[in-house]
Amino acid sequence: MLATPLTERFGLRHPIVQAPMGGVAGPELATAVSAAGALGMLTAGPNDEPGKVERDAARMTERFAIGTLAWRLDEEPEILDAAIAAQPIAIAISAGQIVPHAARVVEAGIPLFAQVSTADGARCAVAAGADFVVAQGTDAGGHTGAVPTLPLLEAVLPAVDVPVLAAGGIASGRGLAGVLAMGCAGAWIGTRFFASREALGDDARKQRIVEARENDTVHTRVFDIAQGLAWPAEFPGRALRDDFTARWHGHEDELPAEGYAGGHVYAGAAAGAIDDVPPAGELVERIAAEAEACLRATPASGAQTRP
Ligand SMILES: Cc1cc2nc3c(=O)[nH]c(=O)nc-3n(C[C@H](O)[C@H](O)[C@H](O)COP(=O)(O)O)c2cc1C
């Protein structure tokens, strides 16, 4: 077993958090992940309202956390009321100004994860009471900042004195072992869990993740503009390239405000390492076992410590 400040705080068997994913991570996925000994999260996503949070939470039979978006809480603070009332074991706030909302989570006595994309963002989140910082690199699927995961961890790990989780680009036990070796308390994994049986979303989308290579994603605002979503401009979404991005990415000014038919797949660069759609619980066990083996064995690179 891999014990870290994350597993010890929440009594988990594995230092793995299934990331919130709008339209993808619902009660089935969170239940399967938590039942396997990791932390499953529900999502209050860009299109979700407080009632959806209540309905999802009412379906949970395992422990769960809830992931919210700062810019949605600015628009509709009742989403955070619903999340607090659902009594999750933790609440996450991502994408935007975390500070104005953090105090309410802290006052409710609920552990707070803050998903950040810079070291300054991490320092602010800790000053506002975050118990864990989630350093989300631009490699991540979905909406994300500009700094890749590795240099972001290089900046965030020495900047804060709370446990740090790594998000963005982790799809296997190799990745988990790598960030644990750097000093992280765990991995916050999205795209890999999208390609699991319990994730929402049709099989065709999951299949596109399976088929994608590591250079098949694009960091783009075109889907937000096309859908009229108020995502802050500093967080474009990482998605699989498709005909729509080929036509409009880089030509956002000409993008029509209406008539978008949907069908995009938000996914991170780790899609290149994903080649199956197993049950999520099996994935948790697989990633954890592989990470343990990696950390125990001589690294594949051949690096060895010598006296
Ligand atoms: C399809 C999809 C939807 C996402 N939606 C959200 C969301 O609603 N809220 C949020 O905080 N993060 C969201 N994310 C980002 C994840 O929380 C996480 O940072 C990311 O998936 C980690 O990188 P990875 O995909 O490489 O594992 C989403 C990611 C994906 C792939």
C-alpha cells in the first residue's frame, strides 16, 4: 500500500483522486472509484445547477467529494450551498478566483482542495485555507492553464506547506509513481477515468480517447465560444482535435455564436497512453499496483543510487 498525507487524511487505500469532469463524472463513476479504495468525486460542472448536485449526492452509497468551478460559484453561489449541504468528505474549487468561496467551505469544516495552475495561485489558495493544492498542468484534459505539469510541480511543491496533488497527464502507475517520487501526496486523474465503463458519455467518445495519440489534443476556446459558456479566457479547454477545431481554432473572431452541433471530447495529452475502457475499480487497482511496483523496482531508465 502507498500511504501519503492524502490516504491518511481520508482513510483511502490508494493515493488516487478521480477528478471532477463535467458531463462525465457522475455517481456511477464516483461510487466505483471510492469502492475500490480511491477518492471518487461528483461534479458541479459548467452546465450544472444546485438541484443536480443534490440529486447526484442522494445517489451515493460510498464516500465522495464534490468538485466545483469558481466562476460558476460567482454566477450561482447556491451551488456551493448545495455542495456543503450534501456533506461530502471534501470540496474542490477550480478555475478562477478560489479565495472568495474558500471561507464558506472552511467554516463548514469540510476539507478543501484548490485546483490551481500557478505557484502564486497555490500560495493564495493556502492562505485562504486550502487543505490540499491540486497543481493542474496544461497537459490536463478539460479547462486548464498554460504551464505543463512537470514545471508546475517544480514551482508549486517548494512554494506551499500543504500536501500537493498532481493533475494533468497521469494515466498509469508510472505517472503516479513519478509524481509521488517528486513529493506529491497523490494523483488527480481525469482523462484515464473518462475511458472507463462507469463514466458518462457515449462509447464513441471513449473510443476516440482510446484511439488518440499524445499529440492529438488542442488547447482551445472554440467550444466555449460556440456554446456561449462564460469560462474565463485564461483557461482554454484541452480537447481532441476534430473538424471543428481544424476549422475554427485560431479563427475564434469569426466563429458564429449559434449553430454548434456538439460532439467534442475534452481529453488530455495522456489520451496517448490509454488503450482500453475497463471498469473504473479495475483501473484504480491497476494504477496503484503498477505505481507500487515502479517505486519498488530499479527504475526502467536504469538509474540507481550508488554509495
Ligand atoms: C472531460 C473532462 C471534463 C472536465 N471537467 C471539469 C470540471 O467540470 N471541473 C473541474 O474542476 N475540472 C474539470 N476537468 C479537469 C479535471 O478536474 C482534471 O484537472 C484533469 O482531468 C486532469 O488531467 P488528465 O485529464 O490528464 O488526468 C475536466 C477534465 C476532463 C477530461
